[in-house]
Amino acid sequence: MSKLAKGSLLIFIGNIIFRIGGFIYRSLMAQILGPSSYGILDVTLTFQGILQVLSAGGLPPAIAKYISQYTAVDEEALARQTIYTSLKIMLALGIFFGFLMIFFIAPFSVSMLPKMPGLLYPLQAVGFIVPFGVIVGGFRGAFQGVVKMEYVLATRATEQVSMIVFAVILVYLGYSVLGAVIGSIIGFAASAILSVIIFQKYMWKYIPKPKVEYHFSLKEELKLAKQVIFFAIPVSLTALAEMLIFAISSLLISFFMGKLYNGYFGAVDPISRFPLIVSTSIATTILPTISAVFSKKDENLINKYVNQAYKYTMLFVIPMCVAISLFATPILQVTFPKYLVASPTLSILVIGMTFYSLFVISSSIIQGIGNPRIPMYVLIGGSIATFIFNWYLVPIYGIMGGAIATTMACFLIMIPILKLSFSLTKTNVPYEFIGKIILASFVMGLIILALPNTILGLIIGIVICPIIYMILIILLKTFSQEDVSEIRIFSNKFGPLSSLFNKTLDIVEKFN
């Protein structure tokens, strides 16, 4: 459990950097460009994400899975070759899809979105991001496979800082949306260079050379490529469907309402996804961890990991979603003051992230035990539902309809995947724990409603709400003795802060 907690913490830090960096990037661009031009950038970023998923081919999770699996059973030669073979495939896909984006996808997309003038050049520039993006994705998959999340953190930080700095400079120089996209190109290029340096300098000590040097023949490498691709295809389709869950609303708002309203929707979307920092952090670590223990057929450890993953996720995600939903207006006053009209949209959209967080955890667990097709089927169904909901709701309710559609779709995909996750791993659902979390979050929400819905109220809430929430968690005896023991073991890794953690845990134990 310490391994899961440590890896999740580092990825949590990386996701904070990624989310905050992305948020700063979007916030700065929104303020500098204004709602209309920002609406164009939002569509461009949507295409960028979809293209990166297609180009990577689902291989980063496959790399993580097989490196973790092969090193667990001392198959170092296979672990090493998995990296080489996967990178070859990804680089070829990156160049191919980059070419398609520049000469075919961008012109066609512009013709399908007549209410989005000025979209062509930014979309074509996305084609230059893809080769760098897949290189970074491949190496991050390798880092994830040996649970060296600090390397993932370093590459993300480099990407975000470079992207923000150069995008701001280029936009101020007058390159508008195109300058923002070029900033992204520079960010991914810098991250790719750092990934190569880290890989060459540090990675091989975690994947040691086999005792007997082995050279793979072309036939053997093709067999390995087939195995990786067969795992990666459903993961890739899953990731693509996942992108569409969020992208469809943006695209249909652009289609029906134009760039101004998509700018409003694009401003609240990144804020609503802040709770995903927690769930994606745990999900990123749980996949290789579950894969490793599953290869050893350790059912007790599998059950333990699964149970704790859900507990840790809901402990933070539910109160975060409640707080963001109720403080939507002052949050936008601080971050996107020109976009206050979208505050009701944020209140609804963030609720969907609670449902989606449970889906993310369940999906990684099911992929880790070797069933990548299940999340794919669920997400494909969810994407179709999202399209149908948006098609009917956006023309009636505008951007609010997009938020309602996304939230409904997230709820629909959560139900089957959650049930299958517990069923396939034969794990008991922690009903009592989650029930207490919901109750504590509900009470916290009532306190937020009593505060003024202003920036001052937001500041007061940031100070008192976490304290009230933790007091309620303790009073409700939410943590079991096993939970406390696991947290105590992990808390000893925090140096000077360890004593503070242990004192808090002492209080929890007294109430238990």
C-alpha cells in the first residue's frame, strides 16, 4: 500500500502541475484573447487532444503494464524490448497523423464548422505537436511502468512552463491563437528532449540488463509488437471515447452557437476537472500496481489495493466537487472575470466529475487485470449518449445543455464499470465509508450555503471548510483501524511533517 500511496502522491503532484499549468495557460489565453478567440483556441485544443490519443495508439498504458509485468517475473529482456518496439510504433503513428492533420483533417474540420472563422492555421499547427507528444507519451509510459513517477512529474513541469512562457510571448507579439498553439509545440518539444535525457541516464538501473544478453529477431519483435498493439487498441479506443465525452459538448456548442459561446464553455471546463487531479493520480498508479500483483495471483493484495483506491479517491473528490459547485460564481470572479455568465454551467459540470472519477478508477483497475475492452465498450456507449444528449439539449439550453449532457453521460458510464470492477476483482464495496464521506460533504455544503457567495466568502470557505470536513470525518469514525495503520506507515515518509500527521492519526484512533 505504501507503494501505491507513494506513487499516487507523486502523480498527484504531477497532476497538480499539469492541471494548474494547463489552467494558467487557459486563464492567461482567455484574458488576453477574449471569449471569441478563446473559443477558437478551445476547439483547437480539443482536436489536439484527440489527435494525440490517436497517434499514441494507447501504447503508454501498454508500456506501463508490460514493463511492470515483465520486471515482476524477472523478464528484463522483454521489458526492455517492449520500450524499444513501442517507441518505434508511436513515432511512426505520430508522423502519420501529423501529416493527416496538416493536409486533410484541418481543412475538412474548418468546412464543417462555418461559425468558427480563423480556425484553419491553428488546427494545422497542431500537426507539428503530435510527433513530440507521442515521444513524451512513450517515455512517460516507461516511467510509469517502473513506478518512477518523479520522472513523469519532471517532464510535465517542463512541458507546462515552456508552453505558458512561449504562448504568452507569442500572443503578445500579435500571433493570436496561432501563437498560443506554437507555444504548445515548444512545450512538448522541450518535454521530449528532457524525456530522452532522463531515459538514457537513469532508467536502465530500474530495468537491469538480463544475465544472458538476448537479441530479438524480427519475427520475435513483430510478435511482441502484436501483443502490445492488441492491448493498446482497446485502450486507445477507450481514451478516444473518453476524449469525446468532453469534446462533443465543445464541438456541438461551436456548431450550433459559434465561437463566443464555446469560449464561455471552454472557460469552465478546466475548472470542473480539478477534482480529476485526485482520481487520475490514483488511477495512473493503480494500473501497473494491479497488473503486477495480478500476475502473481495475489487475491488478498488485489482486494486491498482496489478497496483503498476507491476510498482515497472519494475522500477528496466528493467534497471538492461540492465546494466548486457551490462556489462557482466567486471562483469565476477570481479566475475568468469576463466569463461570469457561465457560472451555472460550472455548477452542473463539476458534479459530473464525481461520477467520472469513479469511472476513471474502475477503468484502470479493469485494464490492470487484463480486460481493456470493457472500459472501451462502456465509453463508446457513453460517447454516443453524450452526442445524443448534446444534440437535443444544446439548441434548447445552450452551454447549460452541454453541461447537463456531459453530467448525464458521466453518470451512465459510471454505473456498469463500477459494478464490473468490484465483481471481477471480488472486492466488497466500501458502502459505509462512502456513505460517511457523502454525509460529511453534505454538511460541509450546508455551511458553504450559509456563507456569502462572494470572493470573501470563497476565502473564508477555503480556510474553514477543510477543517470542518476533517472534523466531521473524524466524528463519523470514517477510518478503520487498518486505514489508520496504512496512513501512519506512509506518513513517516514526510520528515518534519510526520509528527503532525501522527498526532492527527492519534486523534482519529481515540475516536475509533
